[in-house]
Amino acid sequence: MRMYDIIMKKRNGAELTEEEIQYFIEGYTKGEVPDYQVSALMMAIFFRKMTQRETLSLTMAMAHSGDMLDLSAIHGVKVDKHSTGGVGDKTSLALAPMVAACGIPVAKMSGRGLGHTGGTIDKLESFPGFSTALTRQRFIDNVNRIGIAIMGQTADLAPADKKLYALRDVTATVDNMSLIASSIMSKKLAAGADAIVLDVKTGSGAFMKAEADARALAEEMVQIGRNAGRKTYAVISDMDQPLGLAVGNALEVKEAVATLRGEGPEDFMELCLTLGSLMLIAGGKTDSAEEARQMLKGVIADGSALNRLAVFVEAQGGDRRAVYDTELLPKAEILHPILAPADGFIDHIICDEVGICSLLLGGGRETLHSGIDLSVGLVLCKKAGDAVRKGDILAVIHANDEKKAQEAQKRYLAACRITQAPPEKRPLIKAIID
């Protein structure tokens, strides 16, 4: 078998066999196939596209290119949740304790953030002492004992995807549905879950700006999951404005804790209930979405979801007191209000610009090795559709540098459009793919 023949076959629009896909993934992972040949193949795939069978073969080859996490020692159906990312997306922080409190084990691998704000691990490290550096045995033991464990992604999890993504990023071949879907799903399958619930974001703060593209990606990933023998569901959710009110690591942790007390923002709670219901259904707790929602509301009302978060934080070295007293979390020195320049209604807030505001304050990282300030960010006081009067507080900047606060304010005001007429209400949940 020759790489030249595989490139030419796909260039001519033919379907690659499972063996051919396995050959190039294995060769590339081992360094036996050079970048320039894989670049040529990626470009051929970009223009000629892949069939469902090819996409599944690519996903499975990448998943098996490194470690496949064996979670069979964990009792019950393991349900994983993945978000395609957005601004203020702290969903895992509230959702995992809610689902675990309902009896579904949550064994999750998460990463650090690159760009707007931190990732799930960065946010969890707002709890003093918290660590995701777990051995696999401790990871499994924690899930069996308390229902939740979150560890950092290992370097050996789908290494072919890491190499391929880095290559696609510099060869203008990122935006292909099969390549995007296989990249995401290879890591999810390698992480060992029995069922997968996907939160596919769409809007100005999402990777998929257009709803049609988000739907296509969701359908592709659900099909891959089902073809791989995993129960898979997808929710298409709005990211045309930040999720909830808080943007920034410790600020988002505080909002997640407030949500587990039943005091969180309406949109964030709704997303948690929607995703959580699918996780309970996938885990076999119930066949009814309404019954699942009531179960999730119940563990918030009786405090068991909040208590589960505290036990989880303590089990991974964190200070559980910060769950019950969020004043112990990192706090910024400067609180800088952003005032409305005119009367009217918030028509829209350019979501990715709000993420950049947090990045400017130090709440995100330009590279994976950049430092991050866990205390900074923004808390929104007004969202799309809200009426405002001149001088009302639109948002509060949490900063440790006055100059950075001024830069963030300027950027936020440019991203926030005020009109005289109220905008049409945009639904949070666009669709559920099941």
C-alpha cells in the first residue's frame, strides 16, 4: 500500500477503504508518513468530502491511535457530555454534580482553555488545592465512591487527532464537517463512555456561526456515535450571547454554585436541565424527559447536588469550604461598572467579543503555556432583549489592572448594540438530535 495511491484515489473522488484510512493514520502517528503527503490528503478530503463509512473509519482509527480508556470497572452506564465551546460555558461544573446526584456516574476527561476563557480544569482550579492529576485507578475509584471524577486529558489519548489538527490548522483544511466531527468524536470514544451527550453551540460566540452548520455537525457526530455502538444525543444551543451572566474562571464557578442552590440564571439552568435530562435517559434512569427534569430539579431542591460538588472537590484535593462560601474563591481587586450610553433595548451582544474582553483582562490564554488570572472576567447585568436607561449598569468588569479594565470596557461597549425597539426573542435550545 502506498500513500501516493491513497492521495490520488481521494483526489479523484473515490471512497477510501477502512484499511487505507488505518494505514495513513498509523503511518502518520508513527512519523512514517510525512506531513506533506498528509496535507495533500487533507486537501483532497476537504474538496471531495467523506462518506459516513469513511468518517466512522477515520474516527475509529484516530481513537485507537493511542490509549483507549477502559471504564468497565466503573459501575453503571457511564455518560459523557461534550460542548463545542462558547463564552461563559461553565455547564460541566453544575451539570456533573446534578447528574451524579441522580445516580449516573460521571467520569470525564477535560482540557485547559485556549482563547477566550479557561477550560473546565482551569475553572475547577479556582478551588484552592484542586488537582486533576489523578492516576487512572484513583479516577475509577473516585467515580465508584462518589459518582464523579474529572481528570486532565493524557497525551496518549487520540494522538493522531492532535497531529492532524495541528496540520489542518496551518493548511486551511479545518472547516470540513467529517474532519471536525471525527476530531471531536475520536477523543470521546477513546475516553471510554458508554453514552455521549453533545452540546453543539451556534452563534457569534461559537465555532459554528450558522445554525445550519451546527445542525450538520450535530447530525454527523450523532451518526458516528451510533455507528460506533454508543448511545449519542446532541443539543443545538444558542451562543449569540454569553451563557448565563458570568464570564471568567472563578466568576463562572460562583455562578455554577449559585445554580446548584437554585439561584442561577434562567438560561444556564435551562441548558443544564436539557442536557441533564438526556444524560439520565442515556444512562437508563428514565425514558421520560419530563421525569428526568423533575429528578434534576429535586437534587437541587434537597441540596444533594451542591453537596455532591463539595465531596467531589474535596476528593480531588480542593477546599470544600469554598463550595459553601464562594468568598474563598479568587477575587479581583478592581470592580469596574460599564454604563449604558443611551436609553433603549439590548438588541444583541457580539458574544466572541465578550470572550476577548475576558482574555484582555487575563482570564484566557493566547498559548497553552500562557499564565491565567482565575479572578478576572465580567458579570453581565443586562442581556439581549432587556430594557436599559442611560447610566444603567450593563456589566461589571472584575480586573486587577485599571488599564486592562479600560480596554475591556471600550471593547464591551462596541460589542453591545442598543436599539429603540426590542429585538425578537431567540430560543436557547434550537434543536435536539436523537
